[in-house]
Amino acid sequence: MPKNRVSMHFCVKAVAAQFLLLSCGLAFAQEPTAVSPNLIAFNRAAIAPQSSGSFLPEAPSEHGFWDRENRLLFATVAAFSAADFSVTHMNLANGGRELNPIVRPFAGNTGTLAANFVGQTAGVVAISYFLHRTGHHRLERMAPAFNVAASAFAVSYGLSHR
């Protein structure tokens, strides 16, 4: 496996993660608009302690988490993760070596390498679910899209530099 494939794969995912975190921070930074007395009363009623002991109301949901679009996105994430595993495994079997220090401990065994890619896919679903629960529905869909883009780049780069 060429040195550039692993380092480029890692860099693309790191840049995507940083962009996602910055986007999430920008989504939290909201300025209040003109506030009416009715809105203040509504907000006080909305954040009043509930009987369950929660101080914050649950974010309103625009859609269900397992809707058609999310199922399609997560299936695409899983497919590209499987393709990335396949290309990485093939390159390692042909004498390449893993340069990513985080993944390197998993590269010696097919099962642990597969577990790494499964964990990556589960992590994308978990991040997307967290964003869904907090009401960030656009970011919820962007997390798997960034992962698909990074994995697609890694697969195409790995296949072209065998």
C-alpha cells in the first residue's frame, strides 16, 4: 500500500471532521431577534422543570430518524466502508503497510481491521443520531455525506495506486 493512500485517507477524514465540528459550532451560535413579551412567557413555560426532572424540552423533530433518506445515507456509508475495507485489505495483502497510527494496530488481523470499519460506520450513525436529537437536522444528514465522500475518495485513490 503506498504511503500516500493512507495519509491522504486520514487527512480527508480529519478535514471532514473538523468542518463538521466547526459547522456544529456555528449552528449553536445564534443571535436573538426582536423579542416579544409573549415569546418570553412561552420560553419560560417551555423551560420550566417538568415532572421528569428535565429542565430542557426535547428538540422538535422535523422527521423520524430512520426515514427513507437516512436509511439510504447509512446504507451508502456501509457500502463505501465495506469497499474501503476491501481495498485496504487487498493492498495490505499485497505487501503494503498501514501508515495511519490509529488504524495500524488493527491492520495485522482481518477481523480487527473489519471491526475498525464497522466501528467507523457505527460512529457515523451515532453522530447523526446525536445531531438529530439536538435538532440539527441539516448537520444530521451532512455527517454521513462527508463520510461517504471521504470513503469514496479513499477507495478511488486506493484502486488507482495499487
